[in-house]
Amino acid sequence: MNEALALHGIRKTYNPGKPTAVEVLRGIDLTLQTGEVVALVAPSGAGKSTLLHIAGLLDTPDEGQVILAGTDMTRLGDRARTIARRDLVGFVYQFHHLLPEFTALENVVLPQLAHGTPRRDAESRAMDLLDRVGVRPRAHHRPAQLSGGEQQRVAFCRALANAPRLLLADEPTGNLDPDTSDRVFAALMDLGRSTGLSALIATHNLALAARMDRVLRLDAGRVVPA
């Protein structure tokens, strides 16, 4: 399989050179194969959000390489990084961050319009994604009219709207009850398996983590098998 993501020697320190300096990542090496779904488990404050932000080009490491879809992103300029992030990466967070004034359908359509997709094609893909996660009947409802699980499934669809190569998810089911969390995770796995999507999912839920292809643990600033 081809590598969707490779991190080599990633280091990150906050407030370097100051008494308050905190070395969060201490030489991270991690590879994610195309179509692989990997869990990242760590206690709060261990640096998993920082790691996801670096992998998704939202932050830069002090040292090391970030390679997405075979391309070294480390020394790219801001514009090139923005384009790579738009084209290659989808993000999902613990809270859905849907736009409240737009319907579920519109929340999934808008990223595609920004990417230059014709509206008819964008709406067709959005409806297909919503159907895959069981939210199509709620397509014309605004987020406030949706349950927490429905909102998060729409957030997954929005993250996948532009067919990214890599999905990065930070505690995506953390604010859901166990039954809803399980349904949301099942929808994510179905989307991943049907599209060849690669995913790195940070989670505290060890039962969900065990259902992924691999489980990694962030420990003292390094990634080790769980």
C-alpha cells in the first residue's frame, strides 16, 4: 500500500528558550497507509491535538518532515500548504462546528463550492454522503434541529465533501453517549472502507480504538504501539 501520511522526527516545543518551555513532541515517527484507520490514544495534555494539527498542516514542527500523499510539505510556503490542506485533508473535532444558519445539506455543499465544484454536483455528492451515514432524511434541517449524533455525522460528511486523502479526527465522539458514539463511529468506518480514506483518530474510547486497524499511544512525546 502507498503511504497517505508519514511523519519523520517531528519535534515541537512551546515557549522555547524560556523557563515555561514545554517539549510536547519529542521525535514522532508515524506512517499511515492508504485506506488504513488508526487510533491514537493519549491522556489529556499529552500533545495529540498538536500532533494532529502538524499532520494536517495547521501547525509547523520545530524539526522533522510531514509527508502527505508522497509530497514533503515541510518547506512549502503558506499558500501551497493551504492548497494541500484543502485538497488532501479533512478535519473532524469533538464539537461539530457546523454553521448554524445553514441546513445539513448546505453545510456539506459549501466546502465544495469553495473548491470550485458546480452546485448541482456538490449537492449530489452531499446527498450521497448524508445518505451513507443515515442523515439524508434530515438534509434540510439546521443543526439546532438535529441530535448530537446527527450533527456529528453531518460534520463527518462535511470533512469528506472534497474527497480528501486523509481524515484527522480529534475526539470525534467524545461528547456523545455510548450508543450514539457507536453509530457515529460505524458510519465513519463505512465511509472510510467504501472510499479508501485513511484516518488518524484521537480518542479516549478504548473500545472504539480496538475496532480500528491499529492502535498507537502517545507517551512522553513519542508514538508507540498500544
